Amino acid sequence: MTVQHPRAIERLVAGQATSDGAGVKLTRVLTQNLQHRLDPFLMLDAFGSDNPDDYIAGFPEHPHRGFETVSYMLSGRMRHRDSAGHEGLVTDGGVQWMTAARGVIHSEIPQQTEGRMEGFQLWLNLHSSEKMGAPWYRDIQATDLPKVTTAQGVQLTVIAGESHGTVGAVQREKTQPLYLDVHMPAASTFSQPLPATHNAFIYVYRGEVLVGEKTVPAQRMAIFSNDAASDGVTINASADAKFLLIAGKPLKEPIVQYGPFVMNSQQEIYQALSDFRDGVLGAA
């Protein structure tokens, strides 16, 4: 796939070490101060440990309203249960896609007591017209995720959007998300067309890659510049590398977040808190 005018890197971002749930250690890569810059994406967490003490307690029941969560498990086993009656077990290479919309209460609990647990959770905003819609959930096992290998041997898992003629597992009309897991062999090049209006970034989790003259090392997010003349991104790897490429159409709406609620106004946040307190949020 030819890209004539690739985007440059605007800046590199190092994630912030933190914990969430019942003490799960993770790195918050896309933080709240980047939500407008990377609209429609609200958050990206990366987690990975061989020490069960870092993940074993998981994420007990907690509420969400107003956005979607996309959990991608590189290795490990995590069980999802929610108040809408959905339940699923995501294992190595699988994805859980949950649309919280008007509200769910859910839990994500590890189903292992040893070994490595590694993956990512991405928060994708919903348009104001969708925030109070019905919750939705889909479990996608690794074998059901579309995959493609380019002529240069680059292996792609297409979680959302479309790449190299392969349509991803999930499509969204309003935000048009592209979510790729890209595995590059040494001395390869990868190009992906992107609308100039979409915000885009990569997160390198193995090795390092080169974008133009700029090196993006492991455990770094690189935000692509927005250039009206650009038609995509081109990435090179001198040695084996793995990264996520994420892009989407910005909603350009107000973003008001209070913990697990993301709405368009303070009043809507007050309503979410009231509904949660009254036991209405997540009720069937």
C-alpha cells in the first residue's frame, strides 16, 4: 500500500507508572491531558508482569458510562462479567470490546495464579448521540481476529478498521477507529494510508522502529503530526519490532471525565454519579 506523503512524529511520550483496580500495576500511556490531542481516544494502559502479585487481584466490580473499552490480551487469561449479563474469557491474543454507553458495572478478574499477564486497554469515546445507548459486548478470540502478512513479511492483526485489504473485527461509523498490532521483521517497511483528519499514534512494545529520521524505542508512544497534505504513515524496522498503530476520526465534542464516567457536560457527570449511587446505572 503506497503512502506518498507520510506523517512525521510530533513527539514521544513516556507512560506513567500507576495502579488501578485492586492494585494492578500498569503504565498509563495515553493520559487525560492528551484526550483532546488524540480525540476520540481517552486512555491507553499497558500492563505486563511475570509476578502474580502485580495482577492477581484484577479489577473487581466498577461502573462505566459514556465510552468503549477495548482490552487486548497478548498473554494471560482474564474473565469479564457485567451487569448487562455478558460474560467472556479472553486468552492469549484475544480481545474484549465493551460499549458501556448508558452504563454497565463490570469486573475483569485474572484466571491464573502464575505466569505472564500482558496486554493493553484502550478507551474509545462515544459520540454524544451514542452515550446513552444500550450497552454492547463482544468477545473475540485470537483465532477470530483477522490477520494478514504483507509482501515484506510484516504480520498484522486487524482489531478494528481496515489494513492491506483486510477488514478488522470491529467497525465504528462515528469514530472510524483503526487498531492494528504490527509485527515487523528486521529490515522491513510498513505503510498504512490514513485520512489526514484522523489523529494517530503508535505504541512500541518490543524493539524499536524508525519514522523518518526519528527512532521510537520500546515503551514509548509516538504521536503523529497532523498534516493536511499527508496520506498515511510509513514505519521502518532495522531489527524485529512490535507495536500498536491506533488512529481515529476526532469527535470534536466536549470531554468531561470523572473517573469511570466520560460525558459531554458536568451535569451529565452529576447524573451518572446519582444513577450509580441510586443503583440505576447498569440496571437492566
